[in-house]
Amino acid sequence: MHFPRRMSLVVVWTLWQVLTESVEAIYPDKWCFGDRQEGAMYNNKMYLVGGRFDDAPSIRANSDLIILDFTRSVGDFQKDTSLITRIPINNGLSPYVRESGAVYAFNSRLFVSQGESPQIPLWDFTQNQPSEFALESLGGRTWAWDMRSQDWSVQPPLPVKQTSGAGVSYALSKKTGKAYIIAGRHEDAPWWEKYNEMLIHDTTTDEWRNITVPAYFTGLQFAEVQVIEDVGTNGGGVLIVFGGSIVNTRAEKSDNSLSSIHIYDISSGTWHLQPAQGLTDATAVPSPRTRHCSVLISSPDKSSHNIYLYGGLSSSIVVDKEEKVNNEVWVLSIPSFTWKLVSTEGVNRLDHTCQLLDDRYLVSFGGKRYQERGDCSFGPEAPLNVQLFDLVDLKWTTRYEKKTDGYRVPKILYKDGLGGDENGNAKLQKPPRGYQDPDLALLFPEVKASKTAPQSSSSSETGIGEGKSGNDENAVSKSSKSSNKAAIIGGSVAGGVVALALLALLVFLLLRRRQSRNSEKELNSTPPAKYVGQSEYAHEVG
């Protein structure tokens, strides 16, 4: 019997899965834990800079550029160490070794700015001892890595600022290529030497601006900043700022309430403040916290913009004589400014970093469970420091599977208060108690519900489903056939751990089915596979 090439590849891939299923990966440097890295996602690769690792006799400063590879269709970070690459940095660029800074990527360049030198040494693995190389102050310089040439360059201290800020809060507009870096404190200086400024870096021209922020931002550290594009004055976008902490002149830290959300209208340069509340219970908001991470994803019709917040340290809550480290995932939905708890199944984390992947995953790297000590017991919970949270299924995993259907609003959000469906059509498009500042209503114009919006066919609590249009019965029928075929192929792949005889039987049945579909009658009655795919996913455009 002749096996088509595609089927042969499936068989080979499945055999490989069978042979490697029980193999556990051990990273060459035997990471115990890593924390305080900053990262950026670009072309399905996550670039990580700075921070610390515990893979030597003592904790060491990280002097490598670390790259997580999500370009493959499937990748298991519990088994495959080839998904992680480390590129040593030339000693001439060693002052870039830092923590608590800003890292962002645009137009094939990775930028590393702000932060401070870690208070721990580098490690000399050839001599198996701490390195004698002295770390320098950063002095307001910015480093850029060209992803095409893989060369580093150093930009001199900024004309608008001669020092670097540690513990800064930042975000990048992927539409304009501008980075916004807010507040923080003076590097290598006492806690009370704080900034009340926002740096704006135009990565397309390498020009910088320094503007003053409201007094209540003075000394803000480790807050979350997200950019919502195409809203605000003239559609110029807004910044959403929340969380983090403030340290006063007596070195006393207080975490910011997550009931207060700050909005910066980029085009007009004005700040606004809006109270937030729980989606179903007005009092159900996250406890104040800092050193967390977040990602932003909008509904397909842009009627809601959902910020997923993961982990963080709650200084006001003490558990077993230590400040509480959270494992929750909360969603802040804009413009309703409402919070909803969607998961408590993650690993407790602080000092980790998160990025958005495929408009579907929150990817978390590093962090630790406890405030005052490291944790060498990752085990199956977070091998190689990598975790993925599916923003639709609301489940954690270490296995990456490329999703092509993009983001859908989880059912727990639209059924519990936002209204609408998995494609958006949110009915709650303003705060339940109204805007504190009437001008905010102008920044978030109402998105009208689509009369032809697809209806979800999901019956799960998180709104998972293919969401086919109810206006095309033929499309539903064709999608059903396509889904049956995909399910059989998917079952054969997933069945890599069972007997090969069963796999051969499934392959044989698939060939029989394919042969039967090659008849003239089938060819005349069934559109090409490409058309079926287009019909099945036509509602996802835009």
C-alpha cells in the first residue's frame, strides 16, 4: 500500500513521540530558579534579559540573553531543552547585566533600558567561583540588539536623563513603536530618591522625551502598564496603569489598591483616574499587590479589552510569617473597569515576567514562590521556569500548541456580567456606576453590536467552541466533516503512547476514507478543503 507523504510524516512524528514520551529534559546548567528577568515577545520568540539564576553554588547575576522558541507548532518545555537558547554577552557590554529595568522589541531590535546592577556577582563557570568582573552603573544608557545581525550596540546616556531608573513600569505601543517608561527610583541609591517622570522612547527614530507625571506617581515601582490601541483622543491610544507599590521617605512600602486604575490619553497628554470594582460582586477585587505580571488582549470586535493579571506579592497579607505570594489570575475588563477571578490553579509567583503569545497564551517565565528565599522544587509545576496560561480555556500547561483561532472572550466573563458572546458584543461598555470623570466616556466610544455576529456553539463554562455561523448550514455540515477527519488524525497523534498496531489500523482506515472521497461523486459535491477551512473560520477575520 502506498502511504501519502503527509501520512508518513504523521507516523514518523508519532513514533518519535512514543520513543521520547518518558524522557525528562535536564537543562545543561541545572537551573534551580530564576527571577527578576524582563522580557519581550517578537515573532514568536521570547527574549529575556537580566535578573538572577540559582544554578551555581550561589545565586548569580544573569549575563546571558535567553530566547524561548515558540516558532514550532508544538513544544513541550517540560521535555525539550532545545526550545531554550542562551547567548552569552560580550564583557564589553556587561553593564547591561541588570534587574528591574525595561525590555521591549520593535522592528527587529531588542531594547534594554533603565534598571540597576544586581547586588550579587556574576559567576565564572570555568573557575567555579564568583567572577571578579565589576558591574558598572548603567548611567542612563540603552542597549539595542539587532535580531538580524545578532550584534549589540550601546546608546549613550539620554540627553533628557543622565541616570537610570530601577523598578520602572513600562509598556510598548506595537502600533507606533513608542515605549513608555514610568517613575521608579534612582539606580544604586536609597529608596527615597524617586522619580516622578515618564520617559517616551520612539524606537523608530531613537528620540527620547521626558515628561512629568502627577505627584501620586512619584516613586511608583513595579506597576503594570498596558497600551490599548485605537481608543482615546483621535484613536491615539491610552495607557492603563495599575498595581505596584510606593515607598515613602522612611523606606516604608505600601502596595497600591487595584480598585484605582490610572488612564493616560496619549494624544492629549492627560491623566485620568477611574475606580474599578468586581464584575459580579462589587467588592470582589484583587488584594493590593506588586511584582506581578500581565498581558492585554481585546475581544474580536474590540468591545472589551481584557487584561490578565497573574501572581504578585501582597505585602498586607501574611501567611506563615511571610508576605503572601499569589497564584491567582484575574481579568480587568476595560472599559467596564471590572475585575473577575478566573483561575486559582497556577503556581504562586512573584518577580516573574509575562508576554502575550499567539493572541491566545500568557507565557510566564521565572519567578519564585517565596519572598525571602528561592525555591528549588519546581518539579512538574514549572519545569525550566516556563508556564503557559490559555486565555480562552483558562488552563495552565507547560506544552505549547500553536493556536490559529485566536482569542475568544471566555464564557465566565460574558455570562457573568459583560454580556455579549465569545466574539465580544459586550453590553457592559462603561463602569457599572459610571465614569468618575465624564471625559473618560469620550476616550472609550461604544462599540455597536454586530447584527451578523457569529453565535458560539460552546456549552463549556469557559465558552470554548468553534463558534460557527448559524447563517450557513452548509458551512456547519462541511465543518463537521472536517472536524471528524481532524479528530481521527489528532487521535492517532495523541495515541503515540499506545501500540503501533492500533496506529497502523487508524492509518489504514484514514486511507480507506480518503480513497472513498476521491470518487467523482464526492468531488462534485464537496468544495475543496481550503474552502471548508475558510468557511469554518470566516467569522474570525478582524
